[in-house]
Amino acid sequence: MIKQIKRLDSVITGCIAGDEKCKEWLYRYYYGYLKAVARRYIDNASDLEELVNDSFVKIFKHLNRFGITDDPIVLSRSFKGWAAKITSRTAIDFLRVDKNYFRVEELTDDSVDAEPVSITDKMNVQDILALLNSLPAMQKVIFNMYEIEGYSHEEIAESLQIPYANSRVYLARAKKTLRTLYQKNINSISYAS
């Protein structure tokens, strides 16, 4: 078992210097978190494992570009965000290469109402993930990028190489589908109670 290293700045410095114990600690400590980030995009277990490992390769390769701060709380938050962005981009790149994953449709800006979805305490995390995983691939990715990762529609369009308007339509459709699935899920929970 790896001895617990308390300061992330010393771990990052050790990783940059090539210390294998620091790399192993960083990998073990952040593996679950980055797997959860990748799972928002991919639900195939073998692809998920590959994506997380590819993400760590990129993290270790570019770690010298990450800015270390003196505040351990700020450092931890900024490192998690930086690593999550690398992981989400790695997943998006994987999906873009896999031409069979995305089924691009001809889109029109049809009227998709935008009713807010309110999450209740009747649903747990697994229920919410199941709803997200039931979305069509393109809707799932765009929903994650926009609503969870904070990308703009311009960034999504550029990253996925789709027209800007398509990003907006896919997001609207994803929200509409989620509202429908959510209502069905809540109704089934209400009847079961």
C-alpha cells in the first residue's frame, strides 16, 4: 500500500520529477473521480477503462503546465477541474472518432418547450444516471458538455464539429426527453409508494 501523501503540491511536483510512487498515488486517488466524469459520456466498461487510462497519460504528460498554488484547498479544486476537463475532452475525442457512436440527424429548430426539471429527493444518483444514459448519444454528450461541464454552444459545435444551431437543438431535445423520462420515473415511484 502506498504511504498517504498529504500535500497535493508535493505529489504533483514528484510526478513532474518522474517519481513513480507519486504517480501511483495520484492515479489511485483520482481514478474513481475521473471514471465518474468519463461515465457521463461512455457507459461501456472496457471503453471507460481505456478512457480513464488515456486521460491519466495526458495528465502526466501535461502536468508541468498545471499551475500549483500555495492554498491546498484551491489547489485541490483547480486540479480536479483541470483533470476532469482533460477526461471529458478525451471522452469527446473518443466519441468523435467512433463514427458509429454518433448518429447525426438533420435538424431543424423545431419548437421544443423549455419547462424546468426539478429533481426531488425521491430519485437517487443511480436513477439520474440511468435517465442520462437513456438519452441518444449526441443528446447525452451535448447535455453533459453544456449543463455539467459548462461548455458554451460555440465550444460544443467546434469540439464536435457540428453546426452551432445543432448544439442548441440537441440540448433542447435532451431536456425534453429527460423531462418525459423523469415524469415517467416519478410516476412509477409514486405508484410504488
